[in-house]
Amino acid sequence: MKIPSLPQFLKEYKTMLSELSQVPLERGNLAFEIEEGSVYRIDREGAPVWLLVVEKARGYCLVSPMTFMWELATKNDFLVQFPHILRENWIVELDLSSDVPEEVLKGAVYEGKLKEEDFETVKRALLEGAPLPKERTGRGLEDEIHREFKKIEYQRHRWLYESLLSSLDEEEAGYLEEEVYNQLLELAEELPAASSEKNVVKLPFGEVVLDRENREAAVMLKEEFQGKEGELYIELDGKRVSIYKGELGDIELKNLNPEMFKLFEHLKLEIKDE
């Protein structure tokens, strides 16, 4: 039996992608929690993509693309067993990894989990720079076939990087800095459970509209405070956590921990002396 050559594997891969692109698109509904170590499929025009969630934090996920044509693996690809209707051996493409907004996975379909030991290998490689075991990687990019394969894979996943850039162009105030986020969470843990689930908190300088389902809050200031220099902060038992400093306007806060909603009754405004 003649073993297929690299050009034949590449040709077969292109054919399979073309065939997969003809399958009706399916859009999932992630009603469950996105989990690290899980693989999700996103159907797109031009064939689906498979993404391994390596890390999840603060509204973003670090994902590594996966594909079934392991015969074309490069030195940056990690070979894994992943039982699937297409094939049982896959590669995790670490060189195409990217942070993406968590919303990217909302239309995904859960496909399974990576073996724990394989997931830990990927995680250490990406987060700590640990080397991949050479016996579980492919060749380099010294030949034209591997370079073409990677060009195909980059183009298939280019939208991931574009989604990240697009999200970073959004209003920066929407996402709290990690230090502020942790400080607010600590304050929230000191408060008893909320006595009500009200969606609007009335304050002397405006109101806070709470969107518990989407974990967001909008601070709506009265007109007399708009455009002034000031600071919004949470103050509780002598502890003060600044949320925003600068020119004042309506502010949207995203990806809040549910425990934080009870803090907004303690939101205060300080206007900078003109």
C-alpha cells in the first residue's frame, strides 16, 4: 500500500474543507458555562473551525485552533487523540492561538474535552513557555507544503484576531481593570446577600441600571454632572475603590461578577474642584 505524500494530504485537506463548507450551518446555544479544556465547533462559511479553550478570564478566552489533518503538523502543532466523527487524531495549533471575546463562543457547539494531561501540556506551553514533547509535534516550515497549510489555517482563523482587535476598539471603560475587579469582589463578599433584586438603583447624582442577565451595569448621570471632571467610586466601611476618573458621562460596565450588583447602592460621586 502506497503511503500518501504531503502534497496528497494537502489536496485531501482542501477537498475535505470544501465538502464541509457545503454542510448546512448550525448555530449552537451555549446555555452552559464555557469550560477550559473543552473543544467547541463554530460553523462558518468556508468550513467550520474547532477551538480549544485554554484559559477563560474577565470576558475573554484564550483559544487554540484544532484541525483533523494531523499529517500536515508543524513543529508548533501538538498531536492529540480526540475521538470525533471526522477522525480520531487531531492537532492543536499553538502558533494560531489568540485571546477572543467570550461572545465569540456563544454560537458554538460543544464537541468534547481534551484529555487532562494533553490539556495541561498545551496550557503550560502557552502560559509558561514550556516546550512541547518533540515526539508529539510535526515538522518545521521549511517546505512549501507546510507553509501553504499554515497559510490556509491562518486565513480560516483570521476572523478570531479581528474579533479581538474589534473588541479592544470598544470603550475601554466598559471593562474594569483586574485590580479594581478583584477589589470590588472583595468588598462584595463583606456585604450580606442583597435584600432585593431591583434593576434600578437611584442615587443623588443619577441612577444605575442593572442588567443581571448580561452581567452589565450602566451608570446614568444627571445632566448637571455630565462633562465635568470627577470620580466615581464605591465606598464601604472606610474602604474606597475607584471605578472611573476623568470627564464624566454615562458609563457602561461589562462582565461583572453577580455579587457586585449589591455594591452599587454604595456608589458615590466626587466632583473635581474647578
